[in-house]
Amino acid sequence: MKYLKLFGVFLLLASCSTTQLVENWKNPDIDIYNPSKILIVGVTSNLEAREQFENKLKAEYESRGIEAVTGLEQFEASFTSEKQSEEELKRLENNLIADGFDTILFTKVIGVEDKISYRNDYHQYDNTYRRFSEDYLKYQDAFYNPEYYNEYTVYHAETSMYCICPTKDRELIWKGYIDIIDPESVKETVNDYVRLVMVVLEEQQLTNPKPLIDETNTEAIK
């Protein structure tokens, strides 16, 4: 049954149109973790994207009965663009603990790549029967024919979950590496990314599952 569940999760992740989970790591000392109050921080110079991202994650956590606060609500917008010292961050953590926070979910872009993908079906040659001349003719214009290849951009992102429990030092609970592939819409990309993160965190038992909502119109029944 567990393998069927994992297979279903992988199918769900594969269906995301702009995001792909590359790798993730869970602290082996933690089996189940349920945040009670979480701070959501996204680091990007695109304020619109950051606001949508943090608010979308906040809504997901609140729908699971978990109190969530965005970085834009907690700090000035310039906080993530200004250099912070270790002492300042430690003081920040102490203030968050005093305010009842126990978890930070921190997301950032760690790299950008421009890529080229070559079409396998160019000229629709029969791959089962090909002479040298046919092969050469097919690929000779690969470097200058725009119909042969597609150029796109991949953003490498990282999301980390930290415990800021008062009885221990800041502890990494989970880290996920996610590729954002050729994004065209901020809203679509944010939705895909948040959906993927929450699916993985649920599977890893690092957040409460989303309760089923009975959408039946009770007034109509009456």
C-alpha cells in the first residue's frame, strides 16, 4: 500500500507544468513534525511574485489549521535585500520564539540556467532505418535552424524548513531542491511550486494533511 501511495505522489508531482522536484532531504531524527505557528519567507527581488508566493503558502497552512505569517507581514519588504549579521538573525529568532513561532519555511532561488532542447522528431525521419547521409542531413543545420531547437530558462530554487524551538539550536528539518522551468506566468508558477511543496511535506509527514471539505449545499438539502 505504501508503494502505491508513493507512486501516486510521484505521478502528482510529475503533472506540475512549471516545477519539478529534483531532490529532497528529511532529517532522519524526525518522523513526524506538525508546526503550530510558521513564518513563511521568500527571497526574490520580484515583490509581486514574493507576495503571491508567501500568501499562497499562508493560505495552504491555514487551511490545515496551522497559524502562518508571511515575511512581508512580519518585516519590512527591504529586510531580505539588506545584509543581516549573525547577531541580528539570532535576535530575530528569539523574538519569533517569544511571539510563539516554532517554524520557518525559507525559499530562495540559488541559480539560473539558459538551456537548449533539440527536437527528436526533426524532419520526422524514421529512426529505425537511417544511412549516414540521412543522419547527416537531418542534423547538419542543428546550430542555426530555429525549428530544430527550443531555448528556455530553468530557475533552481531551494525551500528549507527550520525548527526554532527554544530548547534547541536552529535545526534543519527538511530541504527540497526544485526546478522552475521556463516560467511564463507568476500566478501559475506560484501555484505549481506551492502545490508541489505541500504534497511533499504531507508525504514526509511534516505538516498536517488538508482536511476534506464537504462542499454539499446543506441549505439545499433542507
